[in-house]
Amino acid sequence: MSAASQPKIKHVPVRTCVVCREKAGKRQLIRLVRSEAGVVIDPSGKMNGRGAYLCDDVSCWERAIHGDILNQALRMTLSMEDREKLSQAKPQS
């Protein structure tokens, strides 16, 4: 078989959840971005700024919101408003 007749395999970027360290495709994780307005969820995955990825597991979100994991990953200190906003946006079990 020639190389031209084989179907081209598309590269899927792999990212890691900052809490549980599970690896998954970029589109399967939720990206959080540090911005001037605080921490925002980036549904497109293309916003400028330092980002961190979380899986859709509720326990990962709880640990990220109430611990220092996101502070370290985003290199900032989360405000109470950021923590409240992320608590409302976390996936439901």
C-alpha cells in the first residue's frame, strides 16, 4: 500500500486534569483561564491567558475550588468571587 492511499489520522491534543492527573482529549476537559476579570471558563479552548484543565468529575471541581491546586496552576490567588463563580459552574453529579 502506498502512503497516499492510507487515511490520514488527525492529531488529538491531550491535556491533563490538574486535580486527578487523568489524561484526556482537549475537548473532553474544561479549560479555566486566568483573565483580568478573574477566572473564567473557556468553552472554545482558545482564549488568551494562562489556563488549567479540569475533568467533569464533581470531586475534582470541589478539590480545585476549595484547595490551592488552581492557585498553583493559574499562578494566582483565587478570590472568593472566583470560587463562588466556579462553584455555580461545576458539573452536577
